[in-house]
Amino acid sequence: MSARLTISIEEELLKEIKKLAKKEGKSVSEFVRSSLREWLTDRKRRQAGMRLLEFVGSVSEDALKELEAERRRADRDWS
């Protein structure tokens, strides 16, 4: 189910959004939706990475595996 959201943005930002949406063959709404999804996924990934970096003093050899597993969990949450 979709909900409507009204926001105010600068004219220049709107022009850029319209330009990129057209370039990608998307409506402005779909472009904004997909951009927000990407941003939220990236944010979750960064947060997962930051949580792992908190353990820098006690990082195991499997730290990269742990980071990738956390990223996969974050991706699943947004799928």
C-alpha cells in the first residue's frame, strides 16, 4: 500500500531529480522511492560497519565475514 508524502525542496534539487528520473526512464515518484530505499540500505550498512568498528580493539580474523553477514541481514530487512 502506498502513502502520500508531501515535502518541500529547493528548486535546484527538484530540477536535478527530474533530470535524473528522466535519464533513468522513471517517474519522479519512482525515482525518489528507489533513491530513498538505496539511501536507507546504505545507511543500515554504514551503521552495521560502525557497530563492528566499535570492537576494533578486539577484532577477530573473521571481522570481514561478520561485516558481510551483518550487511546481508540489513539487505534482507529492506527486501
